[in-house]
Amino acid sequence: MQRLFMILLTLVGVWHGPVHAQDAFTVPDGHFLALSYHDVRDDVLPGRDTDPYAVSTRRLVEWFDWMERQGWQPVSLQQIIDAREGREPLPANAVLLTFDDGLASVYSHVFPLLQAYEHPALVALQTGWLETVWAGENVTYNPETFADVASLEVTGDQAPPGTVQYNEVPLGAEGFLALSELREMQASGLVEFASHSHDLHRGILANPQGNEQPAAITRRYDPQSGRYEDHDTFRQRILDDMRTSSASLEAVVGVAPRAVVWPYGAHTAEVDALASEAGMPWSISLGADPVNHPEQSRFNRLLISDDPRPVEIAQNARPESATRAVSPQPQRVIHVDLDYVYDPDPEQTNRNLGVLLDRIQRMQIRTVYLQAFADPNGDGNADALYFPNRHLPVRADLFNRVAWQLRTRAGVRVYAWMPLLAFDLPDQDLHAELSVRRLGPEGSPVPADRDYRRLSPFLPQSLEIVGEIYEDLGMAASGIAGVLIHDDAYLAADEDLAACHETARWPGTDRPLGNCILRPEEKTEALIDFGEEVISRLRTLTNLSLDFRTARNLYARVILEPEAEARFAQALPAAVKAYDEVAIMAMPWLDGTELPPDVWLTQLADAVEEQIGGFEDVVFELQARDWRGEGRWLEATLLRDWMEQLVRRGVLNFGYYPDDFLRDQPEFGPTFEGMSLNNFPYPR
């Protein structure tokens, strides 16, 4: 169970392991580094302790000494606020020290060191735990892990009366701070207390299959009714928790908290706003970039684990964005059809999922683009969805389960693969009314349904429907790391006459279109603006600690022939500016080329480099199947050869579609050799 929580935190990108001294960095001027500590003990065993988040007293002293020698200066939350409000700038190499959970060692081991070094610190208290152990009541959850409920032993999730199950060890009142200790630390002026929630440091049931996920960002599933917590009930639960925790802290130490430190680092823009409403405008989390600016109201922290040496802390504090700029991290992607996982028999679905998890884990990749819509007939239109929503049928409530299992069991970042426009609404009259339009044989506009059945990006009702679908995705799966926009996001040269309708507006605005006969670049911009609007509704509901990213499929033809923008309303330079990554459909036979595939791939790579100056922001998505004729699977050795060709050309990021994990297509061995990021590219 503890392994699951370790995987969860690893995916946040907060710890990278041993480094060399010369790799350490300094905190940029006007910024501060935030560190997250938990327990401090004298007997910690580095790298093999039962509590991976505990640090030894000796190493904490070494860190304090190192900061003193290097001119690094711990600062308080008040100093950060003062810098924000222009009263006094932060000192050079400012560091915010935080200690989570309110453990007894904060007083016995940490507080004396804070006094000796005159260092301020922020201590986050889970008020529900403190009230529980002070009152001698029973707690029946394990707050430091998430697990598949079906795999838990009945006796494995219980704590004896008067204790909290903390890292699988029952802790009573002696394991947590006492009331008198809280008041003494508060009076010292060195310690400020933050809320660590009242009762959110736990997992709650998140789907029908039994996964538990962070209580602060999960709509609770009720197995009796088969329903999820609705929007208002969820918001009220979070707001009540924040208010309860704040009132509890104020009653104990005489001061209400002004910051919340989110359990597991799990928070969204939505719950941040609720915490602010409860009087805590500062949200503190975990994240890949633990260097923050006072202008931010959300701070990321570096999670300290495995009892690190000072130089390891300094190196691992380097922001991920800066690290990427120095040495871009290659990405390997598999684009997965959830249609292959689904089966009418839930037990078979679960077996299929197990096969997928094994394959993805063995592939040792970074990212999965996971289908969130159902397309059983393969026409590319969303006939149904794999998550609860307001507008389309639900084929199966499966996306949350599969995305969570991929993230926690296979250790990958999961992007939801979603259409932008091709949602096949059950109300066919409404669908026709909102469709992309072209000129019909009779000379009047008709729905453009030659390929995808798309909703027009220029009709406000289309935007509202698609925006609500994206919102529903966020409520159903707050733990996704990104979204991939499907290849339905295009407009042909003779589309979209819906822009001439009297109700048409530029996407995301109230602005009527003056001239409804649009230039290709205007159509390109409109699709991007429509996507930004619906993605913004999704982003508000996703876990901010996961560095949510946006991606979009792009046809290769618009890169090889930039003038093809007129036929697709797509352009690589515009897409690279709008999205974190562009997934180029590097599929020679899908493109219809008569060139040898290796020649075609070289030309594509050359065109990408010429147009955007490099490969950091694109993913080359290869085809594993030849859809001409009978749709045969390609030999995995050919796919591997293409991958090796891309590597030789300097391409950083690539993957493939589709993947039939149930039939080992493409064949694992050669595919792994091409995809592997290991120096020794063979399965271990």
C-alpha cells in the first residue's frame, strides 16, 4: 500500500535522486524555494527506513549548516507576503521550511533547532487527527495511502482506539503535538500554523470499481445509489472542512490560519477558491517546480524523502522547467484505445485492464494518451463517453478507473484523448442544427458530414455543450496529467458556413463575425480559441500539482505542405504556440504518400525543424497499423526501425498508435527496443 503512495508522489516529479555537488543551483532573485518535511527522528535509515519521508536529526542539522554556509536564508510566510505587497524584498536564496502532519517530532526535534538557528517555519496541522488522538477516539482509515478497496484485508485498514493509522503504524496522542506545545511554538514567533485540512488527509471511493483517491479533489461515489457527489455537495463538503479546520486551529492557538497545505499535494483551482473563501488565500502543494514567486498565491514544494544530503536537496530543487531547458527529457507515448479494454462483462474488462497495465509497465514509457470517448464503429465520432456526463450516453464508467490504475500501477502520466468537435449528440435534430456547414448541391448550407460529424466552433450552444463535457471529464477524473485533442479539430476549405448564422460568435466571446467568409488562418485561430475555452473549464478541476499539459493531434500534410492549411485549418507554428505539445500524425501510409516511408519521415522531420527550429515541442506519432485494405498490423521491427531513424535525426519525443495489448500488437520485443529510454534497451 505504501508503494502506491510513493508512486503517486513520484509522478508529481518532486524527487530525482542522488546528484553531484557541481549540479547545485541558487534560488533566482526575488523567488523562494519551498521544502516539505514530515517526521524527524534520530534513528532514520537512509533509503531503507520504514517511513520514506522521515529525515534524521543529523541530516536536518547538516542542511541548516549548509544553508548558513551558502548564504541561503529561511523565511516566514509573512516575509513572503511582505515581498508580495512591496514592503521588503526577499533575501537572496530564500527558503520556506514546512513540516506536515503535526507530528510530535516537530516540537521535540525541529523546534529546538529552529530556536538555535533562529529559523522560521510553517507547520501544517491536520486538525481532525489532533482532535481524534486528544479525545481518544477511533480512526478507521489509513491516511498515507491510496489503494484498490477490493484488495484490502478487512483488518489492514483499522487503527486501535485513540490512534491514527499513520504510514501503517498506529499513532496515539504521544505521536502528535500536544496542546501546550502548539501554544509554546506559536508564542515563539518562529512558527506559523497552517491547515492541513480537518478530514481530507485520506482517500475516498472514486469509482464503481473501488479505487480510493484524494478526498479534496474527488467526487465521492456512493455504491448504494450508484451516484456521485453532485457539484454543490462536493463544494459544500470542502468548504465545511476548511472552515472546521480554521475554527479548530483558531480555538487552539488563538490565530486563524491563512494558508492551507493540501494533503498529498492534491488540489485544484476550484478547491483553492473554496479555501480562500474560508479565509485561507494561500494554497501550498507539491510540484515539479518548487521555486516560487511571492506574486503567486499557490506554492509548490519539494517533498523531502530518503533522508537526503544537503547537496541532493539543492540539486533536486532545480525547477523542472529549467532542467528541461538545459537537457530536454525525451518522451515516449503509447496511444491507447479504451474500446479495447471495455467488455460487457466487468470481469473480462478487469482482466483486459490487467493485460494493459502489465504491457505499459514493461514498456517503461512516460505517457499514455488514453481514449475517454467510445467509438466502437471506428468512425472517429464520439458515440458515447467513458465517464458520467450531461450530454452523451455512458458506455461504461471506466475512464477514471483505467487512468488511475495506469498512473499508480504503471507509473505513467495519463492524458485524456478527447474530440474537440466530433460529439454525436443523441438529439439528431439538435446535432444537425449545430453542425459544421458547407454549401450543398442546392446552393444552401448543409451539415458537413463527409468524415467527422462535427459541431460548429462558431455557435455558442456548441461551445456550451462541449465545455460542459470537458467539465464533466474534470469532475470524473481530476488526476489526469493532460488532454490530447483528437484529429477531428479541422475545417475543410468549404467549411464552416455556420459562421454566417445570426447566432454565430467568435469562440469564447460575444463578438459577432463581421465577415463570415473566413481566411484559412482565421479558421485555424478559431479552432485554437474554441479549444482553449473548453480546456480552461477542464483545467479548473484537475490536480494542479501534476503540471497539467495540453496536446493536439496535427496532420502531417499541413507540415509538409504549409499551404494545406486552407484544407485543414491547421498550422504547425500556430499549434506549437497554443499547446504544450503537438502530436504530429507521422503516419506515412495514412498520409497517402508514394514515397518510401523512411524518406517521407526524413522530409517530415526536416520540415518540422525548418518551421519551428527544433523538436522539443512535438511528438512524432507513428502508425502501428496500415489502415489501407484489411488494416494489417505492421511488423514491429519496421516500427522499431522508424523509431531509431527518428532518434538518429535528433527527434526527442515519439510514440505510436494503435496498440492491441490483448494480442501483443505491435510485438513487444522490437517495440520495446525502439521505445526504451534505458541505456540497456531490453526487458529486465
